[in-house]
Amino acid sequence: MSLPSKLPKLLMLAIASLQGLGVYLLYRSFDEGLWPSQSPMWFYPMISLILLLPAGFLLTVERYRVRAALLRVGAYGVVIGLLGAYVGYQAMPFGAVRVDGLSATYAISLGIASFVTLIFVQRQVSDDASGYEPLFIFSWRNLVVGALSLAFLGGAILMYLLWAALFNEIGIGFFKELFRKVWFVTLLGALSFGGGVIVFRGLTDVVDSISRLLSGIIKLLLPFLLVMTAVFLVALPFTGLEILWATNQGTMLLMVLTFILLLCINAVYQTGAAENPYPLWLHHAITGALFTLPIFSALSFYGLYARLDQYAWTVVRYWAVVIWLILCLFSFGYVLAVIKCRAAWPTMMASVNSILGVFVIVVLLLSNSPLLDFRKLSLASQMHRLTSGAVSPEDFDDQYLRNELARPGYLALQELTAQDPVLWARLKDGSDPLGETSGAQPGNLEAGDPSRLVSPPRQKTGALVLAPADLVLPTPVAVAIDALMSVREGASAYVLAVDFDRDAHSEYAVLMFGATGAHQNGSYYFKEESGAWVKRALRLSRSSGALDFDQVQQAQALLEPAELNNLVLGPWVFKPD
């Protein structure tokens, strides 16, 4: 494979700078509660495009193929944008839908799909526009270059911190304050990562040597892994299958084992074009071991089927089936290669991997589209259990609909509560963390009754502390604080009235803490402007000691004169924007 042409370094640094700027702007929108952070249909595609497209372009572009890289990466960006908009729509209405699971599955599936897509794009942009060898080489190069660039970023951060500390020791605090600025950190981080990509993409021989080193290490480990799997299969008939499923982890462990075996086989045999990496007897042993892969697939399927038969479909089980299907196809593909080519089966790996690589891309992208939305499919399965009488309304797991199924679950609960008075009464008894006490409708809360800000389930892990205890919050402020606690599950909030601008009218400072109270989870203040309450950032400017949530409750708030008074709580000083 030909070496890459000279990289357009200035263009790559410009792209990295734009990425840093984009990350900073999204951070500010999230921190201050501005658009697009409160519009998921815009926020999801924007964060996806800002994080993925520049990285893909930096790993793909070459001096004389800038247009080709832009067209192909841009075309994939259109797909990402559409999928992100759809996933963002599933997070609406904003503040009333739990998005933890939605965001996690979207990020992981899109990240894997983007990695696999990237190597196909790189092959098209490079001189070698066909064959499996470029795909294999690019996959290893991307992993190594990405890892080394992240290490370079970490080293750069340590250097910046040392720089700031040294100058601070001699009385020059400018750099320490500068390195605390979010805009500077994001820009510097993006440029450091982009610079790392430029450096390491130019060191092709070094990167390929590291790849060969890693492959050599895996070559030594693969025989031991095969011995372990053989001993496990021999022991299984004596222990029985029931003990394997007793912990509910057997299926996951079997699929992890299958994945590691497939990964190691690919790392050792690579493109299958070279001579056998092992002596002939060991190669034949590995060939025979490939027939164990369908056995693991069958055992995994049995475990999945048992859970599905008992508890119907969920998002996690749909993903488990998808992962199982992908691993199963690879396993049977390699077995078919052995049947057709016998000892020369590695020569068929290229075809199997190329075809199934495209299959992986398609499935992962479709899973974030209306064509294969696991949340809607899971909802249909769970609702079928309810309507068929398999589960009564009293035993129906409405928490799953509320917490895991995003917008489809939210709409289903709205419909159920409108149709079923019994279920409505149960959902209104205080067990609904996204219902009356945490919705974003101003009419849901009364300013004279701040105790209603915290629903019973949230009291178990979080708390709302008003200082003074009889502080009465304006309804819009109360609703906004409750929304902050809702999206930060288990969070606690410390709220006090502060006159930051000395106009004889109180602003309301809000300090958020994590579920354990051991770390801060955001600080804001609310100010009335032109008859409306707006949320602004309250930044921790100085801290000379630890302050956990228990200490905050006992701390006496003081004001430190400034253009806008600073808030002093024990050893912490907060500066309003």
C-alpha cells in the first residue's frame, strides 16, 4: 500500500480550531440553558457533527485529495445529521423525558458505525480503492493514531498545568486564570488533538510498527485463549447449563468471549494473504477451534431466549440480539471458510469481513432511525403484555416506559393515564419523578409551597435545601430548579437569595451537587430581566478547601464586593456572569 501524500497541515489545524469553537459554543448553550441545548432535535445532530466529522476529516484528508475527503465525509455528515435529529426528537418534550439510555446507545452505536464507515471512506480516498488490505491497514492506523493523539492531548494538558503552576508561584496568575477559561481549554484541546493526528499520520512507519507489535502480542496470547475455551467446553457438561445462567451474566460473558476470539484471530491472521503465522500443527488446532464459535453462539442464543420468554422485549435485549447476530454471522462465516477452503480458510476472511462490515454499518445506523427504533419495538412488546392480560396494571412496569423508552414511553404513559383511572391513580401517588413535581409547566408548582419541588422518590437520593428554610421561590424559578434536579438524577440543590447587582432585588443562586454530595454538579443564578427570569452561569472562581453537601448546609453566605458581588460560601467563592 502506498504511503500517504503530504498532509495539508494548515487546513487540518483550521478544522481542529473550528471543532474547538463548536464544542465551546455548545457548552455555553448547555451551561446557560440557551438554544440549542434545550432543543434536542438540533442539539443531538450538532454535537454529533462537531465531534465526528472533524475527526473523520483529519484522519482521511490528504493534500491532493481534499475535495474527495470533503465530499465523502460530508455525505456521511448528512446521514449523521438526519439520524441525530430523529434521536433528538425522541428526547422531546424537553425536561419531561429521561435521556440517559437514549444518549448512551446513540453515542455508542454511532461511534462504532462511524469508525467502520471511516475505513471504507479512507480506502476510497487513498490510492488503493479496492481490496481488503487497505481496510485492515486503516483500521489499525486509526486505532493507533487516535490513541497516540489522545496521549499527546493528555501530555499537553499536563504541560499547560505545569506552566500555569510555575508562573503562579512567582506571582503571575494570568496563565492560571487563562487555563480555567472554558473557551481556551476547548480550543487548546482541539488543537492539541489535531496536532497529534498531524504528527502521527506523518509517522506511518512508526504507527505500522506499533500495529505489528500489538499483533505480535496477540499472536502469543491466542493459543492460551483457545486452551481456556477448550477447557471451559470440556467442563460445561459436568457443571450443567443452569449454573451458567444463575447470575444472569452467562450470556454476556459468552458473547464477550466470542468477540475476543474473533478479534484475536483477525489480528493474527490479518488479511489472510501472508504465510501461516503459526507452525502447521498449531494452525490446524486453531482451524479446529473455529468450530467452537457456533457452539458459543448457540449457548448465547439459549440464554437470550430464556430471558425473552420470561420478560418480553426491552431495548437492552434488542441490542443483545443484534450483537449476538453480528457475532453469529462472523462465526458461521469463518466456519464456512474452513468448510470451503480447509487449511487455507484465512484467504476467505477478507470477503467475510468486508460483507459483514457493511452489514454492521447498516444495522447500527438503522437502529437510530424510525426503521429500526428499538424503543418503539420494546414499547409494543411491553404494551402487548399489558393488553393481553399477561401482566396486570398493578404489576405493569411503568417505570421502564418512563425511564428507558424516551418519547414513545412518555406518550404511551400519557395515553394510559388518560384511559385507565386505576393506573392514573397509581402514577399520581408520588412515584412519578417526571410527572407533576418535575414537569416544565409553570402551573404545576406553587411559589408558596416550595416543599412540592421534590418528589418522594427523589428525596431518597437527593434533597432541596432552601436558605433560609422559609424562602419562597417565584414559580418560574421553582420550576427551573426542579427541572435541573430531574435531569441530574439523585442531585441535590442548595438555593439562596442573593443580591448580586445591589439593586435591592434578590437573585437566586443554585448550587447543584451529585448524588453523593461529594462533588459539585453545576452552579447557576436566576435574575429577573424585563419581567422574565433568566438563568446565568455562576462560576467557581476560587476554592481553598473541600466543601461537601453537608458543609454547605451549615455555611454562612457572604458577599464579596465586585462589579457583580461574588458569593462566598466557606472556602468557595462563586463569580456570577
